[in-house]
Amino acid sequence: MSSSICSQGTGVNKGRREFGEASVKAEKLVKMVNEIASFFEGEPDRNVALESVAGHLKRFWDPRMRREIVRYVEEQGGEGLKETALAAIRAHRDKLVPLEQPAAK
């Protein structure tokens, strides 16, 4: 798949070059977490919105998915993520992937 095709929608083409097939998964996770963040952006209290995004990921995402999105943020800077999604993942990293569990490699 060419990087021009990957850049449509989420803008994670940089991750695709560096992660290969894993970036296809990252691109899907970026899209999903952005949709979740969009829903919670209606919350007037920003801290509640960030906690809600992270809480949703913790409750409904498989641990492997959470590790992958955290790794993507840590290694790629979260390219393509909405600001709310990125802030939620950074602020609640330990809730999403406990310290004894390193991000997926």
C-alpha cells in the first residue's frame, strides 16, 4: 500500500513506513480512538472528557489494543490522533497499560 493512500483520513503514513504491517492496525486504532474522543469532546469539563476517553479504552479495548495505541503515541508521537485522544492517552497511560506491562514491541 502506498503512503499516499495511507495518508488519507488519519494521517498516519509516517507510522506505516516505520511499523510496516503493524501500522495498518495502528491506523485503525487511531480512527477508533478519534471517534471515541469526538464523542467525549462534548463534555464541558476537559478532565472529565480525558478520563472518559481513557475509561472507555480501559473498559472496552483488549489489552493488546491499548498497548499498541500507547506504543504508537510513545514511538510515533501520536500522529493523526485528535488532540483530545492524544491528551487522554498521555494523561492516563498508566491506567491503559500498567507500569509492569511495557508497551507492545
